[in-house]
Amino acid sequence: MRILNLNPDCGIGASAWFVDLEGHRLLLDAGLHPRREGRAALPRYELIQREELDAIAISHSHHDHVGSLPVAQRYFPQAHILTTELSYFLIERMLHNSVNVMKRQRDELGLKEYPLYHHDEVDELAPRIQGFKYNREVDWAAFRKTRAGFISPTLEFFDAGHTLGSAGIRVCGRKETLFYTGDVCFHDQTILRGARFAGVKADVLIMETTRGNRPLSPGFTRDAEVERLSQAILRVLRRRGSILIPAFAMGRTQEILALLALLTRQGRLKPQPIYIGGLGRVFTEIYDLEAHRAHRQYPNLQLRDALNLVVLGQEQVENLKLAGSRIFVITSGMMSEHTASCHLARRLFADEKHAIFFVGYADPDTPGGRLKASLPGEPFLFSPLTGQVRRQCEVEDFSLTAHASREDLLDFVCEVEPRAVLLTHGEADSIQWFADQIRARLPRSKVIVPQPGETVEV
């Protein structure tokens, strides 16, 4: 088995893995690096451009896993694209939004390389995407190789519990088996239930390490953290303040909306408008429409019916009055410049009645990350365009991650007992923690940390 890490950088970047299994070639994910711009954000497709790629398998439709799919299709127009039936409904919308974002960044930031692809390419790509149910074996290399006696390796998607449609991917050849976790969450969230990876065995494991540098606090429970957030929301509303919860449009937004719907159903939160972004509304509708297919809690909870959702346009972001206990659940989760959450945060800074609550990861080098680290009344650099600011509003961070704890992931490795483990999708200290722990608990397993562009034989 030959595996090549196509991520252009270390850490959490553009997820993309080339796998040559018994002479059959597969691309696992086709992401864009969230902290790079232009072509520097792309995976290193040029390293495999001479390979005859059979298929591309997408684990889920977050930008860092699917954002460069149209570019990958340019390199490999013959490759079929496989994903889960739930991601099938999401990928096209995510890619069209990426085109819009890149065009805006080209105009606002002068990034001449943008957009990296166009709407018509997404339209042409869409019919090539095939969606499959979880736990169905697919002969992924058999589409073009139809000679007599040919036996195709198989691919199977396992529910990863991370976001709607997310999957771990098992690839089985005649002699060797690989499992790719993608992004995985073993605990139940507000809507989605945890991953269903029970019984997975593989010779080689490619595993995310996102939370390897974050141990669980003693006595931590997600239920208690949800209640802490609930009480914080109600506390701010009682003092007539407004609340901004920056959240990724797909996944985090729907989880927070579900919490607000449950608080309303319980009578703890009075019915009121909940302001969201346009893309958040699109994905919320898909969450509702596909509720019957998903492995979720509250399968009959329809967010559009349970809440008074109001889409917030750009003009309203700038002009809407903030007095009167308003709740905003809008992108971007890291408060990137020129996004609705960034504009709203600037309006909330100066008033101690208001609050900004983080419910997911924010890179330290983003406006959201710098805001998280700020102290009340102390100057800090929010963003290059905004400059130095002082914030008086309340800021809190709530651990409601959609990634597995490091303890749960380590237990999973021990259950799989792979011959080799490739560690990915985490910062250096996260990867090192897993490497040390796996070597101690599974001394017969080889631990590999492939560098960007590095090929390994396993």
C-alpha cells in the first residue's frame, strides 16, 4: 500500500490523501487549506498528476475536506466521485458558496488567483457525484476496469457523527485494509448521535488528531457544558443584552439552533426571532429535510418550524438595532474579515450588556481567536482592517466540539489494532501526544507522521 500526504502544510489544512492499493488508486478528500490563500491553499495534486486515478471519496462537506474538489476533477476528469447520500445534498451548495467567497475576496483583498474554480465547473461536476448509504460496500475501482477476472477493491462509509453526512471510510483490497477516520465525533451532540465505528478493523489507519492537545477537564460532561451555555444565554437576555454565537454554517449552526429550539420547547426561552445567515438557512433546511435519513436525536424536531428564523442580510448587519435581547447565530465561526460575525462583533464590543459566546474552535491567528484571548478593557488587535480595539462585552468559550476527545480516539485505535497508524489533521503537539500514547499502548503498531508531500509504503 502506497500513501501520499497531499496537504500543503503541517497541521489542520487541506485534507487530501492519495492511496495506491494493489495497483488501484484512490483520492481520499479534496480540501482547501483554511489559513492559506490562492493556489497555496490547494493540495499538492501535481505530485500525482501522472497517476491514473480511479475514484475520489469525500468524507464530508466541510471546506477543508471538499473545497478543492473541482480542481481535483480538472486533474483527474476520469475519476468517479463517491460520498455519502447525505453529503450528496450538501457538497454542491458548499462549492457554489466557495466560488462566491473567492470572488468577494478577489475584489476586497486583490487576490488575483481567485476564484480557483467557477460556478459552471461546479454545475458540471455535480452529476458525477454519487451518494451511498452508510455500511454499503462499493466496488470503487470497477467503473473502468472491466476485464475478465478483475476483482475490484471495495469502499464502505461509516457514520462519523461529526456533521450531517460525515463518514469514516474503509477501503478493502484482496490482502490489505485501510480505514480513514475523516473528522469523527464519538459523543452525542444536540442533534447528531455519535460515530458508529464499532467493529472496524484495518491493517492501516489514517486518523485525525484535532484535540490531542486538549485533555478533558476532570468531571467534564457535555450535558453540563450545554446547561452552562443555556444559563449564560438566559442571563444575558435578562439584562437586555444581545448575543452573538459565531458558528460554521453547516453543523455548528444547526446544533446551536437545536439547543435554542429545545429551550423554547421547555419554556425557558421566550419565542423570539433568531437571526442567521443565508448559507446557514440553506443547510438548516437540508438538516430538516433529511432528518429521516440521519442518525440523530429528536428526529421529529424541525428547526424551521420550532424557531422564528430570520435571515440577516449585509445591510441589516450594519444597521439593525442591537437593543432588545437579540440572538445571532451566524458565520463565520472564526470571525474572518468581511463576514457577518466580524461586523456584528465590532458593534457589540463597547457595551458590557452584550455577549459573544464561542462554541467551537477558533484559530489563534483569526479575529475570533484573538477575541477569545482578549481581556475586558485591554487593547488588542482584532483584525488588520479593524485595528486595535477594547472590548467591554462578555466573552466566553464553551467546549461543544464536534471532534472526538483524545481519550475516545485513543480507545478507538486500541480497538482497531492496526499494523500502522498515520497521524494527521492536528497541530504538532496534538500529533505528538497521540504518537507517544499509541507507542506505549500498542508497541507492535508502527506510528507514522507523514510530512506534506511525503510518500510512505505500509
